[in-house]
Amino acid sequence: QAPLVESGGGLVQAGGSLTLSCTASAVAGHIFSTYTMAWFRQAPGKERTFVAAISRGGGGETYGDSVQGRFTISRDNAKNTVTLQMNSLKPEDTAVYYCAQTPRPSTAAGNSRAVLYWGKGTLVTVSP
């Protein structure tokens, strides 16, 4: 069983909204509530960049500058899930979005080298 599985990607028009979910299973699920969860994204031909993170018990929400005020991250430790609510989507948000589990605090979760588990990604396409 894959440790992290994303869902919710798809095609949406600019200005629209989309919600991504990530469910942790196996070892990632067993330790879910003790680790920061984060989202990253990677557009074609570009580096993987930090999107958002949330502390292990909730709170401590941290966002990349490009999504601040538009995206909201949340988690439900009872369900081993983390969610990314994306509003006011722009074509520049088009990317594969990856769920990640990291031992770093949410304020330092942008260090992708420290990620313990990665999901396989879900594609979000925002049309102009």
C-alpha cells in the first residue's frame, strides 16, 4: 500500500476552485499525527516548489508566497488526511501537486530534501 495517495486533481477554469486530498497509509499512516504534512507542486520544465504545510497537531499553517491568501491547508488526524483548498486559481497554478510527510516543523517544511514520504502526485490544470 502506497504511504501517501493524492486525489482531487483535474481541469478547472481560471478563477475557479479545487480541493486536493491526501491520505496516509501503512507506515506513513501509523506516524501521521506526529509529522508535519505539506504540499509541493511541479510545473512542466520547472523545479518542485513549496506550496503549503501544517503542523502535526494542526495549526502552524505556512504558505508559499505565490499561494498566500488563495490556498488553505488543513488536516484530520482521525482520518489520516491532509487537504488543500485552492481558490482563485490561476494558469500559473497548473502543476502536478505532491503530498509530503516531513519531520521538519511547518515553518521549515519547504526543505524538500528532508521529506520522508512523497505521494505520486495529482495533476491540476488551470485553463485561461
